Amino acid sequence: MDPLAELDARIAGCAACPRLVAWREEVGRVKRAAYADWTYWARPVPGFGPADASLLVIGLAPAAHGGNRTGRMFTGDRSGDVLYGALYEVGLASSPVSVALDDGLALRGVRVTSPVHCAPPENKPTPGERDRCRPWLVRELELLGPRLRAAVVLGAFGWQAALPAFAEAGWRVPKPRPKFAHGARVTLERAAPDEAADGGPGPGPVTLYGCFHVSQRNTFTGRLTPDMLKDVLRAAAGEAGIPPYDAPKA
């Protein structure tokens, strides 16, 4: 099995946080009336996107009736509508619609993940739950490392969780740690020169871009607009070396 696919499978079987296990399973049993005919995923939600991604989008955690229902990050909720709509507009997604695992959506050069893989009550993981989940993100960064060149971090929680994960995965985080802000940009150098397993060049620097989270609170109030999100994604895609997408001519 591909190492990243193996990691995703291990994440989906995790039961390390009793409070989160109880909540995600309760949500899956009780359901929301609009999704009464759904069989909820009700497990940890792994990352989504190709193993050779050079750009990583890091969120917060799956939504109770979004990723926890569908089994895919930012899928089946309004936050996902905004994120995947923007990814599509800048040529990083095959469709602006993300509703289910079997909807055919594919990402181009980008992978989507989060520092907490279970839906938390009130969208608020505890510091202990965040830290317990960190090894999954560290391992994901290690596997993506040889190609990873940029990351868009959505929100202050994701920023605070991502920096120590990057440090554990071998990048040097400045001290004091960079503060989160929309439009923040910081490049993390490798802590030591690396070589890939084949003897070639190993992982290089990664540039982190801060972006307000695509929560309904931010998008409904205009704190984060689609244009603001697309600007960050375009800058990060350029840093990651993902060429602009030219749609086939009819």
C-alpha cells in the first residue's frame, strides 16, 4: 500500500480521544434531519488529495455534519463550498462541488488536511486533543516533505497547531513563533540538510501563508471574501510551483 494511503487508513481507525469518539459517534447516530437517510462516516477523517502534492491546505477539524458525515475534509458543508469553489476557480480542483466521497472530485497539486481529524463538540478541540492528534500531521508532512513547498493555514488554531508539527517534521520554526494573521507569510527552512531515499535532494523550505478560516462566521460577515481566499491560494500555488491551469478549449 502507498505510505500516504496507509497513513490515511490508520487515521480512520484512531480512537485515542474518548470525548471525540463519543461525540462523533453520537452525531452519526442522532443525525441531522436533512441527512436522515445518510450513513454517517462517524470516524476520524483523513487528508484528501494526491500524494505528490506540493501545496497543503491545513484547516481545523472536520465538521460534525460535513466531514464527519461524508468522510472527506471540507465536504458536505458551507465551509467546503467556499474552499472548493475557490480551489476550482484558481485551477486546483476539478469541480467547485464537494458533496460525497464518490462525487468524482480530484485535486491538482494540492492536498487538504487538518491538525485534528475528529469532529469536536462546538468545533473546539481541547489542547490535549490537538496535541494527541499531532503525530498524524507530523507523519503526513514527512511523507509530503520531498515535494512540499507551500502551505495555506486556515485560522489561528490551525496556525498554532501547524507550527510545532512542522518543527517535529524537520523544519526550523523561528523564535518567537510567527503570529497568525490573514496574509501572513513565513518561510520555514529545513533544520538540517537532507537527502531523499534515492540519494537525490531532500525536502526543501516550505512557505506558510496565513488565511482566515472559511467558517460561516467569517464568510457570512465578509471578514473573508472569495477574492481574499483566491488571492492567498494563487500566491501559495505559485510558490509551490503549480503552473496555471489552462482549461481545454471546446
